[in-house]
Amino acid sequence: MTQSPLSQSLRAWMDVFMHRSMRGWTHFAKSTGLSMPQFSILMQLHHRGVCGLSDIRARFDITTAAASQLAEKLVQAGYIERHEDPSDRRAKKLKLSPKGAKFIQQGINQRHRWMDDLVKNLSAAQQKKVAEALDILTEIAKDVDRHVDM
């Protein structure tokens, strides 16, 4: 099946962006001594808010013991906080600590700097075209995700 020119362009951009993004996140996480699984948990908490340990286990397809061990290391490092679930005292809820939120924001800021440098290489007309196209894609992607999450 042949791809449309738009699909080809999107795939090429996605490949470049994902490679750069993952390389940046990996370097950022390793510079602090975190493993990628630990960093992934922090990102999950950043995007989803408070999660149960069972949510982490299911999301990353790991055992309860592995999820608990990863969470414990993040608690000890001060990146996350662990609390009893008020509806089930046996279950634990996890959330980013202020230190963890600051850490994730530093990584986001670093990634945004790369995007800012990229934008500087576009003319005003190119910036306008790209912004309009990305706004359209973002809205469609959010709509698709809303239907998938239901």
C-alpha cells in the first residue's frame, strides 16, 4: 500500500522527533542516575496524576514486586510520595513529590529549548504554516485519544 505524501512527511517527522526526544530523555534521566523504567514511572505520574501501584504494574507490564521495588527507589530518592488509598488501606497511591515535579519540568524545559532552536531556523511564513498544521493535527489526535480511552 502506498502512503500519501502527508503520511510520508508525518512519518519522517515522527522518526526524527522521536529519535531526538528519546535520546534527550535518556540522557537527561541517566545524568541523574535514574533508570529508564524509573523515569517512565515519573512520566506516567506527570501525565496521569496520582496512580496506584497496580496501575504502574499494568501500564509497564511488570510484576507487583518489580513495580514496588521501582517505586520504593523513587520514594527513597524523594521523587515520588506514597500514601494509603483511602478506599482500600491495603493499596498504595503514588504521586510526584515537589522534587519529582521539578525534575520532570527541567526535562520538559530542556526538550522545549531544542524545539525553540528548531523554530529559529524557520521563516515567519513557515512558522505560521507549521503552527496551523500542528494545531489541526493536535486537535484530531486529542479527539482520537478521547475515543480510544473510553
